[in-house]
Amino acid sequence: MSEFDASEFVDKDFQPARKAALSAATLVASPAESRRAPTREEVEARVTEMQQKLAELRQTQQELERERANLEELRRRQAEFITGRQEMVQSLTRGVGLLEEAEFAARRDAEQMAKTLVELRDALAKIQSIQEETWTKDNLTIELTRASTIIENARMEWNAARLKFPVLGETEKRAPEASSVGRPGTLSEALGEKSYAELCKLGLALTWPIALPAVAIVVALVLKR
């Protein structure tokens, strides 16, 4: 008797039909599966996923805000740099021009002052060189004329120097003030310090030389009568 072979009882035409029926059943079940309510585990998983995404978005937002703040700070510093550079260029250019002009004027004044100083020293030396004790009757007129010429030239130099340098005029203003120190007061100031009795005595002392002859005349006229 021969061995049993299971493949002899398989219907080859039935197998493709069975596979097709299984596929159709799967397609019919898929829409129903998609409409079912999510389970608690699925909801918790979905919430966890959303929280992670929100955390990632917050982190990204914070990084963007930090980058924006850095860019704004950089923009502010650049604006300050440009504005400061423009201001300093203008100020320094103007300052250099003003100081150059002032330096030129100061150098010119210093040169004029040095020249005037030499002229004043020369005039002073000429005046100090005048020796009056060496003059005689024979050369008196000549020496006096020469000395007067020296003094007049020195006066011209002095007046020209005063016009150039106002500080020389201030010395002349101080001189009268200094000479007035220690000078006695005026007559009105002196009389204002006297008492009434002292003023009467002073008036009598001043008027008796005039009053005495008048009294003598009056007495003589009375005696003649």
C-alpha cells in the first residue's frame, strides 16, 4: 500500500480564490478600524508627543529671541559708532582749525612782543645812558637836545607798545591807585571828623586876623564922636 500524500488533496484553483477573499475582508475592516476611539495609552502618547514638540518650540523661540537681542545690541553699537565717529570727526576738525588759528595768532603776538621788548629795552638803555653830571655850559644845549630826542623817541615806542599790548595800559591804571595809598584826605573829610566846638575854635583862629582890624576901626570911630 502506498504512503499518504497531502498535496494530492489540495485544490490549486481554490487557493487564489481564498487569498482574494482574505484581502477583501482586510479592506472592509480597515475603515472600521480607523473610526474606532483612541485608547488611553494612545492619548497619553499623543499628549507626550505634543509636549515634547512644544518644549522644542519654546527652546527654539528662546534661541531666536537671544539671537534677536544680540542683533539689536549689535545694531545699536554700530549706530553709536557711526554717530560718535561723525561727531568726533567734526569736533576734532573744528578744534584743529581753531587751535591752528590761535597758535598762529599767538606766535605772531609773541614775535611782535619780543620785537617790542627789544625796542623798549633799547629805549630804556638809552635813557639810562644819559649822564647829566657830564654836561657843561658849552655842550648843555646840544646834550639837552639830544636827551630830549631820546626821551621823545622812547615815549613814541611806549605809546606804540601800549596800543599793541593792553596789559601795558593796565600798569598805568594801577600806578595812580598805588600812589594814592597813604595820601592825606581832602579838607571836607578832615573837617567832617571835627566836633562842633573844634570847628568853632578853628573858625575863630582863621577869622581873627580879619576881625581884629575891623574891631579897631569901629572903636576909633566911636572915640571920635
